[in-house]
Amino acid sequence: MPWKETSVMDERMKFISRLLSGDKMAGLCREFGVSRVTGHKIWKRYKQDGARGLYDRSRAPHKHPNQLSSEIERLIIRLKKEKPKWGAPFASANSAWNLTRLSVWWIRLGIKLERIRPGNPQENGRHERMHRTLKLEATNKTIGNLLQQQERFDCFKKEFNFERPHQAIEMKCPADIYRKSIRRYKGLEEIVYPGYNKRLMITNCGRVCLDKQKIHISKALANQPVGLKEVDDGIWQVDFMSYTLGFFDKESDKFTPCKDPFGFNVGNIIDYVDRTCLD
């Protein structure tokens, strides 16, 4: 009889219900195909937090900074139906500079972003190799339910980090060389723009308003402050931190973005001033 499709939460609820009905832990663990360590872990979480404790405790933020728009989601679904052999479609949450809110957060922390060329996974070989190892060792068709799958992932994580030697680090385990950063995270520092004419906050829809004129910047920069300074009559430079995002012409009501303000593609930054009649 094939396994009935279910969720991890459903499996955990069934497990707890059986325990509350008087079933023994050891027998239930054998029936559900999980170790007694996992069984006692589920029971402990239930006793501490009730049914709420059975949900996965994700470290992800409640609001996902790289969530796609509904239009892009529909496009991806349509492409997957039309071209099922294409694999996973790639989409950026924001077309301008290929930013997401997560990458903006990294930039605010002072992290330099590096990217590989599209369609060149060999440039990120170590990461791709880890995915291959994970797939080979932690996924197969013999796993009966999601509880067993999660336990397999947990075992893989322990083995990968604490037991398995890695050639790239001289046959050491990642846990042998991992060290916590000596820098403490203190949150994001306030962004100030001394010497600028205006400091404006980008709205949720990715815009700022300059004297009732709306300038579309980027949804990825929502709720981030930008600095504006008038570099010539009616020409406004728009900066985020030390990065020049582009220039806004009040007369034409047009924002011209720089191609690569964050240095993703060296040499491709457009100098708007040089190619206009500002001088």
C-alpha cells in the first residue's frame, strides 16, 4: 500500500496523539520510521509549547525580502508548464540591478556582493558540489514520510560538518576550522546624507516623491533612505549610501539609472554626467 501524501505537521500530530493514547515511545518510533531521539524531541516540544511547538522553527524572517511579485510568479508557473524540461526558472525579485531586499540588507552591513555569470554554475563549483552530495546522500525513494526525510537531513548535516573530511580544507571537517566572528552584530546604523539637499524614504512600491513628482527607484530598496542633491539646474543625483543609483531630470520627469552602481559588473557603470549636456 503506497504512503498517503501528508505533511510533517500531520505526522507529528498523529505521533503525539498515539503517545497520548498510551502507545509506547519505542514502538511508535519504529512504526513511524524515526529514531527515539527524534521521537523524544517531538514529545518535548509538545510538552513545552503544545501543538504550536510541533511546527518547524524556521530561522527565516516573517517577511521574505526576495519574494517575487504575483506577475513573475504566474510567468514562472506558465513557463514550467510549457517547458517542463527547462529546470528551475531564474527570476530576480527586482529587475533594476538584480537586487533583492536581502542583498540590500547585506549592502547595508558593508558586505561586498559577488555574482557569477548567468548560466555558468562552474563558477560556483563548491556550492553546486555540496548540492550534489546532499541529493545523493539525503534523498531517495525509500523514505516513507516527511519525518523520516527531516531526520535524514539532520543526519547529513551532522556528518557533513563534524565527521566528513573535505579535500578543499586539507581533509579537515568544517567544524574543525569554524570560528565565530569576533564582531558582534549591533543592527543597522542610521544612514545620513550630509551635504545633500534632501533625504527621502523609498516607499513600499519602490518610489520617492520629489516635489510631487514620483521617481521609481526599486522595490528592493523599499523603506530605505536615499540622498538627493541637485547637481545642475533640474538634474538630481540619487544616492543610496555611497552608491549613485542614477539621475532624475525634473523637466522630462525621467529617472536614468546607472547600469551597475554596486560594482557587480566592473566597467559597465554609465557616467550619466558625461553622456548628457550638463556641462
